[in-house]
Amino acid sequence: MSTVLELARRHPDGQGTGVPRTEEGLREFYTFRDFPHFIDVYTAVRALLTEPEDIADLVRGVARNLAAQNVRYVEFQDAPIELQRNGMSQAVITEALDIGARDALTEYGVRIGYIFDFPGQTAGEDAIPTLEHALTAPPQALVGLGIGGIEAGRAPYTDVIRDVFGAAAAAGLHCVPHAGETTGPESVWEAIEHLHAERIGHGINAMRDPRLVDFLRERQLPVDVSPTSNVCTRQVAELAEHPLPAMLDAGLYVTLNSDDPAMFGTSLSNEYLAAAQVLGLPAAELAALADNAVRASFLDDVTKQALRGEIAAVLADHR
């Protein structure tokens, strides 16, 4: 939240977005009526990023918050096409992302991996330019391609979305689409069968299809779950009703995430705390979620082994 407040105050007119310049006002701004309203608020905040330093500051702010939680590595999803609409070129955006990642590591000890994504509801105009940016002028830390936004809005652009993910996979980029957050199991099947999904973002509605649950369990395809986000965007009525425990009981390969923590008033640490206190997960399952996150990441094997060793050591000390 502090980074967004700084940006709103840096650009006093708010770029015409209406983003508040007080902490109280911003908290109220972040109260979402539904998922489309969340997208509207997210878009308004993104419109504040009009200069390269804004981008670098955002990345540094994320790293600062994560370092305070003892996080060592993050895969940071970003939609560069929105920054181009704010008047910056691909080269300028890439340089700012490189500076942010460099400073994140040197100042806070947090390693960044970028995932470029684009909104599904505007894929007709945004998918190909995002792919071109990823293939021709990528930041050094780029690891993958994703798709977010309003899942139901993807339908008119099915072919172009499939083509873009096919090209990304052929070029060696990892594919991490959101699916099964605001639509049903069919969007998860689409991600698996046509978008080369190596992880599924959210995926909570996969639980409505027993055949899909069996597939995810057998293939151990990671599902990145963000409980507080799902409650805030009204996809789950309350945290105690979140399907995370049921997903684990079904043997799914789940990772725990904070999505956009500033907008949802959470943090990665808070997600683990909520999983323990509200959803009743014991320490061993929390450690397994952390281990899953490392294994499902796109880090090199040596770094993965080191991080997994640290997680195992913390669990052993807890016992």
C-alpha cells in the first residue's frame, strides 16, 4: 500500500483515475464489489505508472515487503502492455524492470522472476504485442507468460490466445495461465489442453469436476492458490469456506500465494497464518506448501535444493 500511496502523491492528479492519496481512502478504494470491480481498481492503479522510475519503485517496494517476510524469490506477474498504454516504449519498460530486479537483489536480497501477462478480455489487441515484447525485448529476469483479467472475456479470442501460448512455449517460456478462478473447470481444461500450462493460477473451481481433480492429482500439475484474494473478489464467501483444505485432501499439488497483496490487505506471511488459524492446517502441511512453491518455481535446481533444505530445517526445529 505504501508504494501505491507514494505513486498517487507523486502524480497529484491521479492521472484521472481517482486513486486516493490517503491510507484510509486507499483502503476504502480497495473494497471490491465483485471481480470486474477489482479489475477496474487494478487498472486505475496501473495508470499511475507513467514513468520508468514508477516501475522500478513498484518492484523495489514489492521486494522490500517480501524481504521483511524472509522471502528469497518471487515470480512477479506484470502486464507490460498496460505500461505501453501509459506512454512508455518496450525498451523503456524493460530497462525499468531490469533496474527494479537488480535493486531488489542488491538492496533486499530478493531475486525476481518476471512473468509477462495480458488481460484475457482484451486479448484481441494485447496478446500479440505482449508476446512480441517477451520475445524481442525481454527483461533479463523474464521466465514466463501468463494471462489474467476476466476469464469469461477470453472466449472471442480463443484462437489468438492459443497461438500466443504455443509460440511462447516453443520459444522456451514457461506458461502459467490463470484459470478456474471466476469460471468453471472448462477454463482449467483449456489451459491444460491448449495453453501449455505448467502451473494453474487460482484453479479453485477445478474442484467441481472429479475427472479434472483426478487429472491434476495424477499429473501433479501445480495449482497456485490465493485464499484472501478469492474472498476479496467475492469468489469465495469467507475464508473458512475456502477449498484449499479440500484440494490438499484430494492430493492436489498446491502452492500458497498472496496474489496482489497491497490490494487485498494481505501478505504471504498472512496467507500462511490464515491457513493455520482459519483453515486448520498443521505445521507440516504449511511446510509442504512452502516446499511445493519452491519445487514449482522456475529456479535452477541448485537454488531449489538449498531453499528446500532451509524449509526442512525450520520444520525440524518447530518439532
